Amino acid sequence: MNLEYSSHARDALIEREIDPDWVARTIENPVRTEADKEDPELRHFLARIHENGNRVLRVIVNDTVTPPRVVSMFFDRRLTTKL
């Protein structure tokens, strides 16, 4: 999958030890998607990452541009049992 990363997203990959393959997999096969509450251009993609303790990865993407731009990503602690 062809993705563009914001500078914040590139930093987050390193700081949060997130594998870029997990990001692509989350966008390609999300368990759930959500519209962003503040920015209509952003969409949240969520998926469990089995290789990281089955934690839920939230990837925030501007999918109105080509290629889609990953804005941020993090492991969402609020959704550990809800997804």
C-alpha cells in the first residue's frame, strides 16, 4: 500500500515502536473505522496487533488525498477490551 507519512507520524513510528507493516495492515483490514470528530478529512482505522500483545492500534489518516497521508498512530488503551 502506498502511504505518505506526516512528520509527526514518522516520529511516532520510532518513538512508539510501531512497525509500518502494522500501520498498512490496520488501514487495509480494519476491525472498525471512525470519522474524526473535529476534522472531516480524517478517518480513524482500528485493528488488533497480535504481535504486540493483542493491543488496539489506532491509525489516523487523511484519506481525501492521494496517496493517503498517515497523520498519527498510537495504541489505544481505552479499547483493549471493547474491540
